[in-house]
Amino acid sequence: MSVKAPLRPVALVTGASSGIGEAIARDYAQRGHHLVLTARRQDRLQRLADELGGPGAVVTVSADLADPEAPAALQAAVDAAGLTVTTLLNNAGYGVPGRFLSSDWRTHADFLQVMVGSVAELTHRFLPAMEAAGHGRVLNVASVAGLVPGSAGHTMYGAVKAWMIRFSESLAQECGPRGVNVTALCPGFTYSEFHDVTGTRAQVSKMPRGMWLDAGDVARAGIDAVEAGRLLCIPGWRYRLIRQVSKHLPDGLARRLVNARSKDFRDDR
């Protein structure tokens, strides 16, 4: 009697064209996963796909997750390719600089769709197959900003990252018994295009070099954590220390300290 070979695992990575998302894609390619990569920049996706394996090994889908129709379209593309996602990497994200009222509502609504709406919907769409198979992985790229008090500027960034952490905690409780590991990855400052996009590169460049993380190291830490079934992953001992200190300080003092330092890297105008 012949034994059917196990299906090749499939990792879907959002925001895969640069930074942590690109590093996650590279790491999973080395681990032998078939890849589905999505981002807005098709040219960047295609170059990465060609490098990591080309047609058959990597599927690219150009999508803007600010579009409420994008998650359904992404699932349709995966289905059309005859694939079943076994690992979901919710990585796409960005920040809106300035005070809450310095941007119009459309800007904030798009931000919430990318950072909250698409994360929840993509998870809702791809999780059932993982549970049915009794095996799956969901890695949500949050931030250490979701673990410390909020500050002026980039008003909703810390809030949506805190939501992502709580969402991951609840999912882990629900899905763990069904064989699906869920992890919230909470990096600090990471070398990527993030701060170029938000226009804060000049500010954050003043941060001490020891506060910066390498995207490849962050990706590897997150993947190792979700494979091991750890709920929370905070790369870098400095950021783990910051989180512990903030937990034990009086709330008022913690807020004052965060606000005092946030002027070094956040635009609050």
C-alpha cells in the first residue's frame, strides 16, 4: 500500500515586499514552505518571488488591505491556486504620524481597515481549514508599543497593536486545543522602511543604536515562537526589560516617562 506524502505547508505573508514581512518570507522559504506573498507593490513582490523560488513555489497577489474587498479577493486567489494556507502571517502595517485631528477620517479609516479589519477577516477566513486539519499557525506582528502606555502622536498605533495582542491571546485560548498556535510578535524599533513611510526617519535616527533590531532576527524570533506555541514574543532584552519595568511602575509615572521619550520618535503636531 502506498503512503501519501504530506502536503507542503503554505505560509501566507501580508506586507511581504519589505522589512519584517520580507524577512518572514525568506525564513519560511528556507524552512521549505510554499509561499503566498501579498503587498501593494507587485514589482517588489515579483522580484522576491523570483529569488525565493519562482512559479509554483511562490504565489504573489498584489492587494491593498485598506480595501475592504481585499481579504475576500486574497482568499479567492489562494483557492484558485489550489492551495490551503497552514500558516498565516498578519504583518502588513504602518503608522499615521501626528495628532489624531491632524489627519482626515478617511486616512484613519484606511488605517483601521489595514491594521484591524483585514487582520480579523483574514484570520476568520483561513483559520477554519487549520482547525479542520488539527494543525496551523497564526503569527500577528504587533509591537512593544501595544504593551506600554499610549503617548501623544501616532495616536491609534499603540491602540491597534494592543488590540492585536489581546486578539492573539483570545485566539490562542480558543484554537490551541484544536492544534493551532497563535503568537503576537512585539518588536521595538526595527531596521525597515517603516519610518521612511511615516516621515519620521530623521527623528528616529537619533535613537541609540542599541535600541534597533534587525528584521531577520525579529522574523526568526517570531517564527520560532509560533512554532513552539509561545503566545508572546518580544525580541531584544532591552524591550523585554522595558515591558517589565512599565508593568510595575505606577500608571501615572509610566505615562509620564513614555510621553517624555516619545518626542524623540513620534510626531505629535
